[in-house]
Amino acid sequence: MWREIARQALPEVELSEPADPAMVTTAEQRLGCSIPTELVVLLQETDGIVGHDGVETLWPLSRIAEENLHFRSDRAFVDLYMPFDPLLFFGDNGGGDRFAFVRTPPRPDVFVWNTRTTVVDGLPGTCGTTSAGL
């Protein structure tokens, strides 16, 4: 399903092979938390999506683990920003905005970190919304 959606949205998109379930388990162990089901389902179809200008819109699982560990441990980030532990980053737009799930409290929403804007409201029975009401 996700592969078809990605190709419809961007015909030149590059899709990776699916992530191996053992890779998901390893990433969860490294991160010390479970990966949201919605993201696991996507990764089971493609372990990364490369869009316009070579931007990894969906990071491969190995990068998801590395980036999150970096954000949680880099002293410069700790001093500059709110704690990253409640977030799980999984991609970006190539312009500095990063996409994340909120882990604490668990929510199926996708957030854009730089603006802290809800991009997709994952509540059952609702359409996607943004903070601007679009």
C-alpha cells in the first residue's frame, strides 16, 4: 500500500527493500523503546524513501536509530532544546524540518519538529489536519 502511495505522490521516488523484522528488533533494543506500529508497517514495505533532490524523506531504520541516539545524547542539543526522549524522528524534508512520532504520551500523530506542528492527526474516524486547520 505505502509503496503505491509514494509512487502516486512522487513518480520518481526511490524505494528501498523492506526492513527485516530482526532489524526492527535490533533498532528497538538500541533505542530502548518500541517503534510505533504505524512506522513499522511502513518500514516493512520500504526501509527508506528518497524523494526530490535525493532527500531521504523516510530514513532507513539504521539512520532512524543513529539520529535519535544522537539527538538524545548530544550535549549541545540538551542545552538548546527541550528533551528529545519523548520523540522518535524518522525522516525530514531536506530543509531542516524533521518528522517525528510522539512516544510519550503515545500518539499516532506525525509532528514536524522545527515548528512543532501536527501534520497528520491519526485519531480514528478523523481526517488529517494541521494546526492551521488546512
